[in-house]
Amino acid sequence: MVSIPVRLHKAARRERIRFRHVYRREEPAIEEPDEESPAAMPARANVREFPKPATMPQVVEHEAPAGLARVRNVPADEISEKPIEKSQVLKGYEISKDRFVTFEPQEVAALRPRTSTELDIAEFVKLEAIDPIFFETSYYAAPDRGGEKAYALLFQALRQTEYVAIGSLAMHGRQHATVIRAGSRGLILHTLFYENEVRADEEYRTDTSLVTAKELELAKTFVRALAAPFTPSKLKDDFEERLRALVEERAESAVETYQRGGPPAEAPVIDIMEALRKSIEMAKKPPQRESEAAAKPVKPKRGRARP
């Protein structure tokens, strides 16, 4: 039994300009009041006060019903923690410590390439010439309507010559270098990392002089003893399988999320005859009674505050 302690670090990753969400904080303008300005006058000079009712109405706060509610990220100022409108958020690129170049979201969006309608093939190379470290994401490529014959022609040519096509296309707002190869039944497309995204200089340099000839021969015997054809079904994610089993076990106890506002309220049923009768009675009231009723103070009602 031989164990080899190792440390892992990424050999390749997408190198892109990464923005942070920032916004420009407005400093409050301080103006010196003029002698005749309202600010220089007594504090109560231009203040209109509304009379307070004898008893304040009792307000009962509305509480959301028990249950689950989705969590949403609301942008907020990291200093004051006040919510920020989406229109205030800018894209910032930190060029040095706490120094940002800012852009409007529309400026960045205008630079993004549109999704390609064609894939340009630049050259054909041998598949074994491409280090697997350059492969990023794999896609099955299926022919669109009318392209079946040309698709079959390219598939046959790549399969029999054992070459792959190097090309490029734009999707998801990015320009991608690609490889198209013949699979067992159709074409497969792989996006590639660019050369500056592969950290070739960080690859560990092995000192092969540490190994003796007998040790190497014994290690090769061990490799041959475990040699087997590649079988994808043998690859298991134990954590994912245990987690999925736990989800299925608790499926019957699932709880619905609270829907804000709930179902729309139904319109109240109105007795048309009764409403007309009351309207006629109010129309027949003498004008002086209406003025007296308006002058009479209205006692505030107690009730529940509705959302």
C-alpha cells in the first residue's frame, strides 16, 4: 500500500475582467442660509401643523403567515446599510487597492458579442495534439433543419481522417475557442481555455531521478494489474446520491412558500337597489345639514391596518 500526499490547485480558469457592484455616494450639499431665506427665519415660521385627533387610531401591524419565504438579495450601501435603487448600481473594476474604474451597465452590455449564427473553422489538427487541460465544457451538436447532409459529410470526414476542427463562436456573451470532433454517432463540440488561462508554468516539475529501475517496473506491473476499459457507470457521487435519497424521504413533508399578497380578493357583492336608495336619500338632504355634518369632528375608528 503506497499513499501519495498531494495539494491541488486549478490548472486553468477563465481569465476575465471581474466587476464589483458599486454606486456613487452623493455628499449632501451644505448651503449657507441667506438672511431672507426660510432657513434663517424662526423654525416654526413656515411649518404648517395639522391638528391631532383627540385619540390616535390603534394600528395593528400585519404579520405574514407562518411558512417559508424566499430570500432575496437587495443591494444596500455597505456603510449606511440603506437600500439602493437598481438604477444607482454601477459596475466597478478595481485597478488598485480601493481605486475603481466605473462603467454604466449599458456600456459593458454594448461590448458583449452577440450569439453566433455560424461557427468559423480555422484549421484541422490531431486530437492527441491537444492537451486535455485545455478542454472546458462539452456540448452535443445536432444539425438544424436543412443541414443534415452537410453535417453528415463533416462527421464522416472527421471520423475517417481522425482530425478535429478548431474554430470559434460567441455564446453567453463571450467569445469561445472551440474544438469539433466526431463522437460515436454525431459531432461533439468542446469550448477551450485560452493559452493565457492555462497556468502551464505552475505545473510541478517531477524529479524522475528519484525512481529506481526496480521500483518503476513494479509500479508498471501494478498499473497493468488494475487496467480496465473506461466504464462511466462506475463513476459515483456518493454525497449526491445520499442527499437525493434524503430529499425523496422528506418529499411528503414539503412546505409551500408564502405568496406575497395571496390570491386576488373577490369584488364585494353589492345590492344595487339598496345602494340607489341610499344615494337618493343623500341627494335629498338640505345643504345646511351637510355643512353641519362636515363641521362636526369625526371620531377616529379603531381597526386593523391592512397591507
